[in-house]
Amino acid sequence: MAAKLQSSDSDDLVENHEINVTPFIDVMLVLLIIFMVAAPLSTVDVKVDLPASNAVPQQRPDKPLYLTVKGDLSLALGNDDVARPALGVELARATDGNKDTRIFLRADKAVAYGDLMQVMNLLRAAGYLKIALVGLETVGGPAAPSDAGGAPAGSPSPAAPAPSAGAPAQ
């Protein structure tokens, strides 16, 4: 409450009914500064162009090179088992040293994401950067084009969940 002092001889102070806006302005300026500092912290600076989830399966090459990660984390290149240290040498032999060859990576459902990333790191260390993840087409998935290269409905394609590692490459 504010009081107005008058030059009267009475001891009673008369109340002043005017609103003092100075504390209100001070609080508003403090809130403005807080929001100006906090607003840039709440935004995300990483721009990501997320892919569409209904991708049409790509056409299979004539002779795809499959690298399979089995449920027990062993590797198979085509139908032959490969030790992890010899993966780079076997890939160079299978691709005739062509590092631009696309490697189709298949994994069992039981393989953890971290284990799959380790295999992808092995491929990257060997110089193979073109990697396609392979899976089975789902029944409720997008319709494949009629001239998709004649791949049968259950064949592996680079747009669906991974098939079982025990299945031979087709």
C-alpha cells in the first residue's frame, strides 16, 4: 500500500489508490530475459531428412554378394563361412578388388543392433561403403512393380526385415 503525505496536522495517513507499475515492469523484463536465453536452448539444430517408410524394393542385381550375420554372430559370404579377421581379404577376392561393389548385408532377427554395427564397421574398414540391408518382403507391404526383375515374392530384397541367416542366398 502506498500512502500520500500531505501537510495536514492530522496523524491519519490517506491511502493512495494508484498502482505502482515499476515492480511489474521489472518482473516482466526479468521474464523476457529468461525466455530469450532459454528459447534457443530448447530448439534442435540437427536437420534430418527422414526417409519414407513405404519404399519400393529395388531391383536385384544379377549376382548379388550377400554377407550374412548368423544368430551365433558368425559370418558367411555367399554360402561360405568367413572368419571376421579374414573378411576384408575374402571380400576383395569375391569382388575382384572392386570397392564400389554393393554388399547386401543380411542378419538373423536374434542379432543385436550393436553386433550388426560391428560388422558394418568391418565392411567400412575394408573399404566397402555401399551396403544394402536385406530382408523379406512383407505381405502387407507396398505393392512391388510388375516388372521388378522377376524376383519371387519371398526372395530377399533391400527394403524389408532381415531373413533367417540359415536360408541360403538365392
